[in-house]
Amino acid sequence: MTTVKAVLFESHGGLEVLKYAQMPTPQVKEGEALIRIQACGLNHLDLWARQSLPGVSIPLPHVLGSEIVGTVAAIDSGSTRFKAGDRVLVAPGISCGKCPACLKGRDSLCREFKIVGLQVNGGYAEFAVVPAKNLISLPEILESEEWAAVPLVFLTAWHMLMTRGGLQSGETVLIQAGGSGVGSAAIQIAKLHGAKVFTTVGSDAKVKKAEALGADVVLNYNKVDFAQEVLRLTQDNGVDLVLEHIGPATWNGSMRCLARGGRLVTCGATTGPKVELDLRFFFTKELSVLGCYMGSRRELDQVVRLVAEGRLKPVVDTVFPLQDAAKAQACMESRKFFGKLVLKV
């Protein structure tokens, strides 16, 4: 086997740059494993990488895809935990494992931190090479397409709510875009930890789906001013924590929703990279704004365990064949989905 099929791009741009083509079979080096991919989840990160991300070195030609599930096809002889044929999920974060940040369990602060599918080739392909230490054994409880809806979004939502946001039982939380991958994961994590959940969605159909996940209050932002409604429903007290990943379109409203001493955690900039902040409002209410960039391997192991126990459930909207990756990204751009979009290889 000298070549494999993959969806790749050779230059940055629109959907038209994605090509279903042949590429050389990835070669396993020391400490690595070759994965025969069964499914790969899509993320907004894929869109940003295709369009190009300022300050991020993306090798060209490039294969996207951060959420990989498959079986081990080959592995470095020095690895004894896994063998050919084992079913695995790939932890999407790659870190050195020995710097002060890594030793403290804060992998994403590692100076060498990379994301599978961003700085290195990912899962829009039949095969991918990844560090053997990034492999996680999977039980047969879920299909591969379901497991591919787990790693990046559940890890990010967990890191935002629990690690950075310090969510406590009995607190109130506003989750922006409850129909997104991160949003649908965050609703479940917040409810699992005893929070009252407010969330926003863009259609009435998504309202029912968010309620089915456990959200207490679901607001269609196309019909109501979400900030005004949150304040009304909390008697003008606001919420303890806001999970924000939209950017300018929702930022001011998210800040308005915060209670005194409230925290806002952000992990994305879907509608743009720059926002305004009224410092007087910020310091008089003693607010906190916290950044989040994925999370740690330790947190991912915890998330996978909770999914395996059935306490958290991946939400898959549509599964596309690998060759239809451009159609899947077009669907993501349209926002006409709930939960996750997944490629089946």
C-alpha cells in the first residue's frame, strides 16, 4: 500500500480547495502509531484552518480532522500498551510531556502543543500517523461515528466549565449556541454537575433538542433578546458562569448576563476575533474573563470514562462519507445542524 485516499488542500481558501485525492501512506516513526480511520468528527477549527489561521503554521498539503476513531494498523515496537487491531480514539492534543506545564497537567499550555488536524495531518483520510501515547482504548458500547463526536468538543466543554470556570452544583450557567458540538456537550456536563442551564439556539427545532439534553431554559436568539430574557428570568441577578465561543455577535450580551462576581469562559471566535470591554462595568461587578484552549489528557480520560458509563452522550446530527467532506463543511457553515457532523471513512 503506497497511497491512501484523503481529503486535503494545497492552498488556503473556500470549500473549493478541498480535494478528494491520493496521498502517500503515512510512515510510522519511533513512538508513533498508524491508525486505520473509521470516523472523524468535524469542528469549526477545520473551517478556520482551511481559510488560514494567523500565527499558526499549517503544513501544506494538509489533511484536516481532529477527532479520530479507528483501529491500530501498525505501531512502533517500543509501545506495549496497544497492538494491531485494537480499537482506539486519538487524543487530539499533542504535548511534550516533560515541561513544567505538562508536569502540572496543563497540556495545552505546553510551548510545543499541537492539535491533530491543525499543525499536523488529521483524520480526513483512510490512515493517519499519531503519537502512540495519544491512543485511548475504546469499549464497544458506541459506534465509531458516535465516539468521533466526543474528544475535542467534550474535552473543551469540560475544561471550560469545570477547570477554568470552576462550576459548582446549584450555580446558574448560560451556554451560548447549545446546538453546536461544544454547546451540546456543555449542556450535559453542566447538568451532570447540578447546575441550572440556560442556553441559546437559532431555531424552534433546536429548542426541543436542547431541552431533551437537559437544558432548563432554551432561548431562540432569533426571536428574543437573550440577555434581556436571562436577566428577567433571574430577577436581574444574572448567571454565575457564561460559556462563550461565538465572539462579537454575542459578547456584549454575554457580559450583561453575568451576575456580580460572575465568570465568562471563552474558547472561540466564530463571528470574529475582536470584542469591546467596558472596564467600568468589568471591575465594579468584579467579573472574571477566562480563556480556554482545549484541555488536558487527564480531563479527556475522565470524559471518555463518563461517556463509556452512559452519563454523557455524544450527539451526532449527520454522518457524511469521506469524499463528501466539502458538503459536510458547507453544512457546518450553514449552522443547520444540532450537535456534531461526522465523516465515515
